[in-house]
Amino acid sequence: MKILVCVKQVPDMESRFQVQAGGTAIEEADLAFRVNEYDEFAIEEAVRLKEKLGEGSELTVLSLGPQRVAEAIKKALAMGCDQGIHILDTASRDPYQVASLIYQAVKDQDFEVIFTGMQSQDLGYAQTGLLLAELLGIEAVTTVVSFCQEGDGFLVQRELEGGQRMNLKLQAPALFTCQLGLNQPRYPTLPNIMKAKKKKITQLEAASLAPPAARSQTTSLRPPAKKGQAKFLEGDLGAMADQLVAELKAKSLI
Amino acid sequence: MKALVIAESREGQPLENYLEGLSYAKALGAEAALFLVGAAEALPAFAGTLFLAEVAKHLEYNPKGHKALILSAVEQFGADLVIFAHSSYGWDLAPRVAQGLEAAQLSEVVELAEGKPFLPAYNAKLRRQVETSGKLVVTLQGGAFAPLKAGGSPQVTALDTDRQSQVEFLGFEAAAAKELDLTKSEIIVSAGRGVGKAERVQLVRDLAAAIHGDLGASRPVVDAGWVEHSHQVGTTGQSVTPKLYIACGISGAIQHLAGMKGSDFIVAINKDKEAPIGEVADLFCVADLTQFLPILTDKLQG
């Protein structure tokens, strides 16, 4: 079985984000990048499926972005993917363009199962996976919290509101977008990191994949207007604790 | 402008989130119609056109079928805008419908300013404005737009299609029984990812015990297995409104905020001053949990 997992590299969400002059993108210089958290669950599920199927199954990881994105692909390779595809791209793309570029790169490769994260932590579109499935004309199930392969079919659970779940059964080819908690993503071990260095990463130029025009364009990026009335306490921890206790007592909260 | 608002039903009952969609349409001055895959016996209150497809035939999960039905309603109504809730139903269907319309989609719209939609970005630390042209599909963040008051009965236009997903819908599975009902708690002290490891949840438990509060948790802490699911606060856990909510090491993902922002008084303890929990907090202690919590607990016990 040919399996694909699509991953995005995102800035660490704990970062302080500064908007570039021009006001439509963030300053990347001081940011640390990592694999989108949802995609780590997608990688883990893909590796588990490959391991379960054993001989004859092949797992490819794909990512799109500038040179730095190679690090995300290497991590997925160290977690157990067999090979990588890097669509080199420095432009800012909307989800339709990203899905179209991935589609162009993989449409002739007959992947039977595709995993993605359910959304990215940075922009949270929750669109790219579904758009890719639409372009490929295959079934897609989002927000997967339980995944089980049986024969040529899959039993999966989608997560709904309030912890309720929905049970679904479907056949390959299919795309699954993975929710947090689907599994426990493994840490790459040192031997596997070394092995991953020998795995092949195919580079494709985005321009060679004929990206379509964007359907949406970011026109401004700004901090939210502070509704917040938050009073900030900083400095000496003992004094801060005293002040907090006093405030809570004054309001009869404790 | 004409807006088609997508209503949802769950286990036969219409949900109320369509009222937020109607509110969004109204804010834009758009003429609204509703769409629902549901049952004629349980219609949403709405004085206007309802495009209705029978849930008995089209099921509650059948994305290809629902997509085809929505596209048909968009065409019949002449909609320029399709409005979903950013819910498990909405985020699953919206991109499929957008692709069917070759339209842009804006996910999780949180604000309208001068008629322009804004979206959360970078962990809600920034807001993004996006321009589109032609038809548009949006999903709305739950709670971002005040629901219109429900009223009236709809004029039903029946819809049907033979399109069907090759996905077999086997039914619902209820959430695990809640051993703990946090909705009645007066004080909740919650642990977030910032606690760093399982053992340190004890620091949060100690604080909760010192002020006779209940332990809450954010999703990552529950997913990691550090705290049981019955303690989870947020859209996939419990929605709570205590008098006092103390968020320890919780950055404030939208899904968590949605479940606790109705609390009377919110204290955030976090070393990241920029964390979006600051948007809803009344008091924000900028501190490292490992050092601060023992000091605080000690003072509260003393």
C-alpha cells in the first residue's frame, strides 16, 4: 500500500509574533520552526499503518515551503517515513494553491491512504487536506481520533463536540485529517535520525507545478484590539503571590 | 447580497448555532435563507426560506450528499455567501462546498470590522484580514457573533440528490461518562501544557486543594494522559462558568477559551506574557509555574 503524509512547518506558537512592515506577514528571522503539532499525529499514524502492513508498503512524507522545511521532512523520515518530497516554495499561498501544488506533485503516484493534520497551528485553515481530497476525487474524513485498518478498509472515529464521536467505515483510497490525541507521536531515536540522513528527499520547484491563482489574499495582519482588562503582575514571586491572594480575598473569591 | 446559512442537526435535533450564522448575515445586511439536512418534525425556528433535505435518506454524515444538496440550494437561492459554523460539521463540509463553487473559504471568522471579516492567526495572537472576490464560504468561530433571537416558522423548499459518500456511517458514540461535573464548580484550577510534565500536575492539584477548588485541564494535558478526560475544559470537554478560574500554564487556545471565558473571575499564571489567555484574564501573573505555585499554595494554606 502506498501511503502519503503531508506536513507543514510552523513557527513555535509560544513565540512573540511581529508583523513585517507592509503588514501582511510575520517577521520570521527570530522564530523557531517545528512540525505542526497536528501533523505529528498524522506522521505517527502513517508510520503505524506502514509497520502494520509490513513488506510492500511505502510511506512518503511531503512538505511545501522554503529551504527550512527540509527539517520537518527529516523529522518525519526519522520517525519512520521512507522518503520525502519537498515542494520548494517561497511565496505566500492560500490553501487552494497549496492543495493544488500537492495535487500536481502526487496525482500520478496512486497513493491509497493520505494523512494530514486536521489544521495548522499558525493559520488554522482546516482546508488543505479536504481540498486535496476533492482535487484527487477521493473520500476524506476529518478530525480522526481513532483509526483502524482492516483488510482493504478502515474503521475510524471522528470527534464531534463535547467528546461525542462518530463511527465510520470506508475503503481506500481515502484521506484522513488527524486530531490531537489520535496516538502518542514517537520521538525520533538517534539511530533512526542517522538512518534518516540516507533517505531520499525529492525536490520540486513550485513554479514547475503550475500553481493556480489564489482565491484569497491576506491584506492586513495586526494584534487583536485588547478587549482584555487583564492586570499584569510581575517581578518578585512572593510579593506577587501576596498581591494575588489579597485581590482574591478582596473579591471574596476565596 | 444573499447568504445561505447552514444549520445542523445532531441525533435528530436541530442545533442552535444557525442563529449565529443568521446574526452574521444580518450584520452584512444580507438576505438569508437556511439549509438543513433534518426532519420535517423538528424544524429550526426561522421566518424565511428553509432548504430542507430529509435526514432519513441523507443521514447526519454523508459529505458528498450534503455537499451536492448545499450546491443545489446555493444555485436555487442565488447565494453569494455560504455561512457555516466552525464546528465538526462545518469544517468538514465547508472546503468541499468551496471547491464545488470554486470559491474562497475563510475559516473561523471571529470579527467583522466595517463589513470585513477577520480571522485569528498565530495562536490568536494576531488577527488577519483577507480579501476575496466572487462567491465566498465562511465558517464562524462559535460564540463570536451574538445569536439572533429564534422565531417564526420557515417556508420549506424540499431538496434531494442521489449523490452519496462511499463512507458508511455506523452511528454515534456518546462521550465517556463524566465522573466529574465541573459545570457546578465554584472554583476551578486548571493545568495546561505549561506544567511541562505529569509529575508537576501535582502542583496544580495542591493549589486546587488549598482553595477547595476542582482540578481542570486543557486538552494537551488530557491527551498526554496526565489528567483524565473528565477534567477537560473546552469545546471537546466541559463548558464551565465558575466564580474563579485559575489557568496554570494554559496558553489559551480558542477551543479552551470557548469553554471557560464565561467564568466570573479569571486568573492566568503563565510565563508567556503574550499568551492569548491574557485576552480573557482579569489578573495575569507572569511567572514560572514550578516556582510560583508552591509559594502561592503555601500562602493560601498559611
